[in-house]
Amino acid sequence: MDGLILAAGFGSRLRDLFPSKPLATINGVSLLGIALRQLASAGVARAVVVTGYNAEAVEVAVGGMRSRLDLDVITVRVEDWEKPNGFSVMAGASYLPGNYLLVMCDHLLSSCILRGLAGADDGGRDVTLGIDRRIISPLIDPDDATWVERGANGFINRIGKDLTQYDAVDCGAFLATPALAGAIGKAIGQGKQGSLSDGMQLLADCGRAATLDIGDAWWMDVDDPAAHAQAQGLLDEGFSLLGNDAADWVRCRELNVQP
């Protein structure tokens, strides 16, 4: 399995705390480092990190992590990093010939979510999105969440930040086939701005966008100072990181024990 991490954005809401969102730290471990460890824990052997804003610093950090990771990592830079995130997907996916796990660098995810996606059947679908049906949660920012309305078969009917009717929230993790990048490009050709959700909606309209219910698995989006403080506090309650190894955080979070 390959992996793709989107780490190109400006991260304006965390700007007062950290000059670079991918390098923002939780208990001394960068969000990017956690994302890479989470992919490795799900069986990813090769990962592409798409950089943009502050790309040089992020790429240097990736270089320093390579020797400590159990996966091969390459970086791909997008110059127009202010464009919607679908452009980052297309840039990174061009280096991945098959299916891949797609994650955002600012999402903390229990590795069981990624393992579930990695094992999802891709027959009859071009993308599978991890969704959470717990739509009222202190870990979800309703003003920034991407909402999902599903059909009776569990496939996506509609997806977007502005939905008024929905039954789940996008938790920022996908099993993607090459068709996802193609759908984003097609959406751009139809006049859409080029967000990941634009491509997802196009696939949903074709009945090709499935979901995976994450059940009671834990995740959160670290997008602003309040969320950062919340993540910091959650990681301090009941367990801690060992040194700078975020894989220990993943294991301890799932086992719910203090190392």
C-alpha cells in the first residue's frame, strides 16, 4: 500500500503558534511525523508528502525523518499552494500508480481507521472515505467540518462544508484509486475550483464514492489553537509519547494504556 499526505497549505489558523502547520508539534512530535507513523502502522511502505507553503523547511524535516521511519518517503512540491487541495492530490497521485491511503497532515487518526481503509474492497468504488456518524462531538469544529450525506447503500450522495442535511462527518482519511485524481481534474474542467470535495462529489454522482464507518475509533482535526490545546490535553490524559516516536502514541492510544 502507498500513502499520500497533503501538507501544502498555509495553516493560517495555527499561524500564531507555529510558522508551519505540518511542523506544529503535539507533545514534541510534529503533525507530519505523526501522519507518517500512522501510515506506517497501517502497512504503508511508500509515502508521498505534498509540500507547498514553507516547502523547504518541511522537506528538510522529511529528510531528517527518513532514517527513523519504516517506509520510503518522497516529497512533491506544488508551487501554487494557495489553490484548493485537489491540486495537491493530483500532484501527489501522479507519483502513485495504484491505490493509496490519503490523509491530511493535520489529522490525528487511530491507526485502526487506516487499517480498515487499507483492507476495504475497491470493487464497485473509486474511493472510500472514512466517516464518523458521531456528528455532535466536542472534537468536531462544525464551522470547518466537511459533512457527508449517505444513501441507503452507504455510498455518498453529497459531500461538502455547506450541507444542511447530513448524517456523517468526513474524518480526513481515504482509500483512493487513480480515479480520484482524474475526477478532480474533470471537475476543474467543468468549472469547479478544484477541491478534493469537488472530485469526491463527481464520483458520488456516478455512484462510485463509498464510505467506511469508523465506529468508536478516535480522530481529530488539529486546525486551530483551541484544537491544538485539546489534542495536547488528550494526549496528556492516560498516556504519553515515548521520546519522539509517534508510533508509540498510536499503539498506546489504541490500547488505552500508559507506557
